[in-house]
Amino acid sequence: MAIIDPEDFAGKEVARVYIAGRLSEAQQVEKTLSENGVDYAVDAEPFEIHILGILPSRHEGLAFYVLSGQAHFCREILRRSQLVTGLVEEEFQ
């Protein structure tokens, strides 16, 4: 499995599982998801970090989306691969 066009997820419930702020980080996420047979879509998305814990700094990153039914599994394999910096925990609406 591998990267797919975001339009392939049209009409399906998806979940954001990771936002990578660096290219090397994005490549590791891609490798981990692909090696575990997960189809995923990638899209540029802004994110915010806090410098010294207080000063907000906005950046552009790559967000990884998977089918909602695979989100928990994907978060677990990313954790096991020590990819936790940009991990997006379950989002409630």
C-alpha cells in the first residue's frame, strides 16, 4: 500500500494521524505506513509550535490522513517507530 490521491478518500471518513514538520520526518512516516500496508493521503497543512513553551510560531507541514477505521492502528505503529513529535491523537468533534 502507499500514498494515494486525497480524492480517492472522497465520501469516506478519514482521520489525520500525523503532521510532519521536516522532510526527513515525513519520509519516515511514509515508510512506516507503507511497510504496514496502509493507504494514506498527504496534504500541506499549517501547524503551530510554541518556542520556549510560550511564543507561538506557525509553520507549514505535511499532514497524513488514513481511513478512520485504521487511525488507531496507524497511531500505534507510528508510536512504536518513535514517530511521536507530530502525532495527532484522536480528534473529537
